[in-house]
Amino acid sequence: MPQGIRLDNLTYSVDGRTIIQEVDLFVAKGVNRTILGASGVGKTTILKLMLGLIKPDSGKVSIDGRRIGALSDGELIKVRRRIAIVFQGGALFDSMTVGENVGYRLLEAGRPEGEVERVVREKLSFVGLEDTINRYPAQLSGGMKKRAAIARALASDPEYILFDEPTTGLDPIGVYNVCNVIRLLQAEGKTILMVTHDLETAFNVSDRFSFIHKARMIFEGTREEMLAFDHPAIREFLHPTDESLFARQ
Ligand SMILES: Nc1ncnc2c1ncn2[C@@H]1O[C@H](COP(=O)(O)OP(=O)(O)OP(=O)(O)O)[C@@H](O)[C@H]1O
Ligand SMILES: [Mg+2]
């Protein structure tokens, strides 16, 4: 059984509305994949399904060949420890310093303070934020907050890292810094799955792409294959025109 995260024929609906329909996806270990799609198509929902935070109506999610729906709570916690997510908003705790944000889960897990401090410094240095350890999130720029959230996700040394819109709302330098961190993580052998509607970020960091449209995964392949793919939704996404104006919802 190949190592990775697998979605098999996954369907998920809320209040009778199908958000994810019959989606198959395989994120092979070591790969850096991006799921692209317009706003509101269900990208964040896919990440929540992968983590087992919500349950599909049908289909299954497996991590390294183990179906997460079949795991006990204890086993699920263990599997989840190997997967980190950097949520769309970053979601740092405002009342904690950056250092406390990065280290609190390790402290909660009973790791010795000295060791936690070492890990916190190492992860902050990895994202270029070693000087912010005693600052509060409100004192950081948007791009710094995103990187602090990445450092926090890295504290548990995950094998898989899921990124939800990691560069949305950042200026070009902020985008560059976050993309750089994601590429460094891949170079370290981490498996990365990003969901975004930001094409530039996706092309900057990923080797494989999936495209979601109307709840279905309509494409998977390389950048070149996507650029050549003949589907109106993908063409519009890649090259919006005047006809796209107000076309959605
Ligand atoms: N708990 C929920 N209750 C009702 N509707 C929901 C819920 N979660 C998601 N949805 C709906 O599911 C759809 C997909 O949401 P999701 O957040 O996954 O989209 P997205 O692709 O991540 O969007 P964005 O690019 O704006 O972040 C949306 O239409 C949203 O309104
Ligand atoms: Mg989202």
C-alpha cells in the first residue's frame, strides 16, 4: 500500500446540499500538491474531511493505508499528530506570545520546558521569525502571522502539512516568504497539500495540481497538463475575461 493520504469516492453534504461529490484524491508521500478552485467550492471542507474533523456521507479517507473512519479515538489522535494544518485565518491565540503559541501544545503534552523552548526557537528560526518570540500576534504583520502559524504547525514535527490559503491577503514579499518556507519544507521531505485559489502561489510551490469545480474533482496533473486542459471552468480560472464578470453566484 503506497504511503500517503487517500480519498476514495468521498461525498459530503450539509443541509441537503452536496458540497463534495464522489471525490478521489491521492497525495503521495513526499509530493507537493495543490488543490485549486474558486471561492466556496469546498477546498477547506476537503481538508476538514482529511483530518477527520467532519465525517463524509460516504466514501473513505485513509492515511498510509489506514482508514481513519475505522480508528478508535486514541488511534485517530495518534494519526492526527502526524498531520498538521495551517488554517486559513492562521488563528494564533492573541493572548499568548508568538513563542507561547508555537510551544503550547508541546507543553500541554508534558514535554519539559527546556526542550519546548529549544523546539520553539528552532521552528521560529526556520520561518525567519526568531526575533518575535516574545511579541504578541497583534504586533506582527499579516505575513509574519502566517509564518508564525506555520511554525506552530511544525512544532509537532508532522510528516504531512496541510495549508489552507497560506498566502491569501499578503503583499508580494509576504507571498515570497511563505512560498519559500513551503519549498524548504518540501526539501526536508515533508508531504504538502495546499488548497488555494491563488494560482501564482500554487505554480510557485507545487508539482501536482487538482482542480475542484461544482463539488467534483475535474482535473489532476502537472502544470503543463492543466494549462492545456480543455474545460471551460479551468480556462476561466486561468484566464478570466469580461464574460467572467459577475458570472458566479
Ligand atoms: N458547516 C457548514 N454549514 C453550512 N454550509 C457550509 C458549512 N461548511 C461549508 N459550507 C458551505 O460549503 C461550501 C464550501 O465551503 P468551503 O469553506 O469548503 O469552501 P472553500 O473552497 O474553502 O472557499 P474559500 O476559497 O472561500 O475559502 C460553501 O458554499 C459553504 O457555504
Ligand atoms: Mg476555504
